[in-house]
Amino acid sequence: MEELSCVGTNYSHMAIGFGFDQRTGDFRVVNFLYDFHNEHDFLPKAFVYDVKIGSWRSIGQVVPCYMPKNWYSSVFVNGVVHWLAYKRPKFNGQPNCIMGFDVVEEVFKLMELPQNLEFGSNVNEMRLCPSVDEKSVSLFINVGEIWDLWLMKDYGKVESWARIYTIVLEQDFIPLKIVNGGEILAAVSAQKKLVLIDVEKDETKDLKVCGLPSSFYTGGYLPSLALLDNGKQLME
């Protein structure tokens, strides 16, 4: 086993994801270490933490993409942890792909963004999130006060991307996830709180949850009997 503490300090930042291996009933943390200042010479290091074993180990796979220094949330669906990323040699601007890591097979997967998506200086932000049914991924894209919501209807197939909503929001609204078929969970930067926006009714509901906008995160939930206490389960 290779302990994470033994990799040294020659890296600038990390990207983390969390998933569940249904085959073994084990929770796993995925960690990539990058050198922001020397990316062309420093190959990213990839590690997995197995809760049952209680230690880090190297996965021995070449990380195919680069993730920026700023924090990017991961999305876990279909046994794969997903991040917005850069396909080399691109290292800046807007992400140009989705990198996935299968926590069961321990292999990387690359997924294309919508083919007719125009990248330019007018794109302010992109945010990846789960679909409503937690079976695929969706993508929020911000241009000015407009947020476009794209959904990958058939998971893994780039031709199935479809723009399902165009939403005009104030810039201090940060969409997190679409829920209930037409409502959007969002953070309000100025007021530091969570709200639920009904797009069709043009109504906003205060959820009475406060915090820094950058601290809010959405993730999928599936009932499980697997416990985080050394992987012990209530029943086999």
C-alpha cells in the first residue's frame, strides 16, 4: 500500500471525488494530485481510499485530463465519479470535457460536452450536476444573466445532449441542481443562502439554509445498508 502522506509536497492542488462500489459494498474516495506550476513535466498522481481497508493506494492509471486549481465539485452517477476537466494540451479557459473514474473497474472514462456548444470569452461559468433521476449528468452554462441547462438524456452518448431550459437569473444566483421536474436548487451569493426557484411560475422560495455559496454541494442519494464504520453492514 502506498500512503498518501508519502507522495511529498511537489504538488499545488488536488481534486477529490466520493463514490460507492456496489460490487464490494465499499465506499471509496478518489484523489488526484496536480502540479499547477509544472503540469507539463509533473504527471498527476492518482490514489483511492478504501474505507474497508482504511488506507490509500495508488491506482496505477495515467490520469488523462487536467483539472484546474480552483475547486470543482464531482458528480457520482452509474458507479462513476465525474468532473469537468481539460483535455490536454488545454489547461485554461472553460473546461472542454468530462472526466470520469469508474470506482468498480478503476478505469477512466472521457465524455464529450455538447457538440454544438460554443466556447468563448462570453461563457462565465460551467457547473456539472446530476440529472433529476440520478442516472445521468446535466450541465449549467452561464452567459451574462442567462443560464442554459443541458441534459445528457442517454448516459455516455454525446449525441443525446439536449438543452432543456434557458433561464434568466440574476448573476448572484448559482444554480446547483434541477429538481422536481422544473425547480432549481440554487445558492444566492449576496445573501449566502439556499433557495428553490420555480422556473415556470417565476417564484423563489427561501429554504432557510445559510452558508457560503462555494460550500453548497449537491450529490445523489441511494439507500444502502453499508456503513462507514470499517465497512460493516447490518446484513449480508
